[in-house]
Amino acid sequence: MSGDAAGGAGDRAGAVDENRAPPGSVPARGYVFDNDSPHSGDHHRYLEEALDPLTLGRLTEAGAGPGMRCLEIGAGAGSVARRLAGIVAPGGHVTATDLKPGRIAPAPGLTVLAHDIVNDPLPDAGYDLIVARLVLQHLPRRRAVLGRLARALRPGGLIQVDEFDAGHEPCLLAPTEDDARLYERFTAAKTALMRASGGDPSWGRRAPAALRDAGFTGIDIRPHVLLRAPGTPALGLQLHHLAHLAPRLAENGFTPAELARLRRLMTGPGFAAATGVLYSVQARRPPARETSDSDRRNT
Ligand SMILES: C[S@@+](CC[C@H](N)C(=O)[O-])C[C@H]1O[C@@H](n2cnc3c(N)ncnc32)[C@H](O)[C@@H]1O
């Protein structure tokens, strides 16, 4: 285990907003979409289809290429890490970590590790590139984790954090007003469950400032919204959330008839919704001279 004295402004700010469950929330139970769930295969498949083009497009635009040493944390089923290993070949390497990495298939240039990003050690300045997609929002102490990631990057190295702000996921088309209200009740319950598990479903909107506060520079933000319409992976993802969370939604006031109606609504004609905004945020660890200047200011 590392000492994890993440330090810096990020920690101090983090102490204010992290781990605070809103009044009336349900009891905490840990990461809400467990990789051991039978629904997890669908979860990762839809994430891959919906988001890999965006995540990998941004990485290649920013110069990901042969020879780079990369880390992906919370890699899920590893689709990004696997493709990135191809992009950084020859001479490059990707380490894909996850609390539960059992779904990550081996590939050339890829090392898979069981690793808890909150507590387990990371090499100092060990990577040219770090990717974190839809992980930090689920973590307690996410700002402290950003401090640890800053130290694990070489000076001048690149981090990409892709995170949803799920605080506003509007229904755009539904057969009746009642249907639209039921869908919006579901999205509100989903984010409440994520909060109750120690996550911050709106963290996407806070990611740029959190990166700046952790000492990163050159913050480059790209917002994206996806359509949840029949046949889209973004709707598949939402259907997965409904299936995965059904037992907990039932504990929190949804009747079996309402859950069945939601599924019919989302799989039937005449339904469309938008995802929350996905913020893809790139930033760099300052080059060595800037780092030591800022270190001096902080001492
Ligand atoms: C929503 S999934 C995202 C997976 C992948 N990054 C993607 O976007 O396709 C979140 C992942 O973070 C992992 N995770 C949760 N807590 C973690 C921790 N403390 N350390 C490492 N991984 C963690 C989960 O096991 C899961 O695979």
C-alpha cells in the first residue's frame, strides 16, 4: 500500500464535498454496478459501443502513439485498454487496472492488474498517459485519487478523464406525460442510488476544476450528449441500468408493474431521451520546472 498523502488543494477541497450523502438517501453499499453481476457483460458492451469511439478519438487526437507507457484505471472489460495497446505499439505498453479485472481479456502489450486505485501503490512518474473513464465518479476520495494520478504521470504527461454528469437526463419523447414522469422518476432514483453508494453522479461537471485543483494544467474540455433512442447503445446502457438496479429500485418505492412499464416504454416505439453530458477532460502534469516552482510555492 502506498502512503497516499495525496496533498495539494485537491485534498482540501475534497474533504468538503466527498462522501456526503444527501438527506433522505438510502444506505451505502459500495460500487453500484458490480462487475460480478450477471448484467455486467451488457454494461461493458454498451459502454464500449457508446463511448469507445469518443474516448479513443480524443486520445489519438492528443498524440497517443507508439512507445507510450499508459495506465487505464477502473478499466472494466478493458476495451479502451486493449485498443490503446494497439495504438501505442510498437514499443508502448498499457497497464489496465480494476478492482475486479476478471472481464479484461489478455492482449499483446497489455498487463492486467487487480488494483484498488484508492489504496494500492502506483509508480512515481511511471506513465506518459493515464485514462480514467467513468471511474472517479464512483469513488470515495476521488480528489485524493487525482493527486495520486498526478504523481504517477511523468512531468508533461497527459491524463484523460471522461465522466458523465447524470444530474439531468431528460425524456425527449414518450407516448404520454405520465410515461415521461415515470422515466424521470427512474433517472432520479438511479442517481440517488449512485450517491448512496458513495458516488457523485454529477461529478462530470466538477472534473475540470478538480483536475486544476490537483495541479494539472492545460485543461481541455469537450462536452458530449448522446441520444437514447431505439437501437442506440446509449439506450442499451440505460436499459442495463434499469435491469441491474431493479431490486434496489423495488426497495425504493417502484412497484413490479412500474418496473415492467418502464421497460416497455424504453423498448417501445415513440421513446427518446438524452444522456447527461459526458465531459471528456484532458490535462497535463506540468513539466518538471513548473512542478518544482509550484512545489516551492506550496512549502
Ligand atoms: C462504470 S465502470 C467503467 C469501466 C470502464 N472504465 C469503461 O468506461 O468502460 C467502473 C469500473 O471501475 C471499477 N472500480 C470501482 N472502484 C474501483 C477502485 N477503487 N479501484 C479500481 N477500479 C474500481 C469497477 O470495478 C468498474 O469496472
